[in-house]
Amino acid sequence: MVAMAEKLDIDTRLSTEGRVVIPAAVRSALGVSPGDRVRFVVEDGEVKLMTAQSLLFAVWANNHGGDAGDSVVDVRRARRADAARASAKSDRIAAAAAADSRSEDEIEASLLDQLGLSQ
């Protein structure tokens, strides 16, 4: 198998039946043999040929963090941070409301005045 970092650039032709033969060098680089399943992924006008092994690794990486770390830990950390921000915001609103001694009518009049809709 050729190292994955190595770039292959091979031209081939589309048959009249719409078929393409995967060149031997590409099959060797991907480690695929006759009868193996492959997947074509078309995105932004480009095609990726995915092997079962590469798909398996992608699924494993998504569930185990791959090279980027532990995705479960990252999600939990983000959720805790979001909850802390929401709690802090709620606390600020409650403190501001407790410090405001105006009646609801006075608050309404003030808001209408700020919007230029004074009565």
C-alpha cells in the first residue's frame, strides 16, 4: 500500500457505458481488491473515493475524538460553559430586577419613552 500522504494524479477515460476503471496504482494505494466495496462522495464538483476501511476509521474517529481529542469531553465542556453563561445571565437579570424599585407602570413608561412612543 502506498503511503496516504503520497499524491497520485492519474488520467483515465469514461467508457461509453459510463464506467471508469480504477487504475492499479490507485487500487494499490487504497488497498482495495476486486469485490471490495467503495463509496463515491461528490462535494463541490470533486469526487472522493472512500474505502470501507477509511469509512470505518472516520466513524471510529467521530466516536473517539480522532486526532482532535475526546469529542464527548469537548461536548460536555461546552455544555457546562453554556449552562454557566446562562446561569450568570439569569443572575444578572435577577439582580437588576431586584435593584429596580420602579413600579411596572413606571418601567413601561420609561421603555415607551426610550422608544420615542411616550404617551
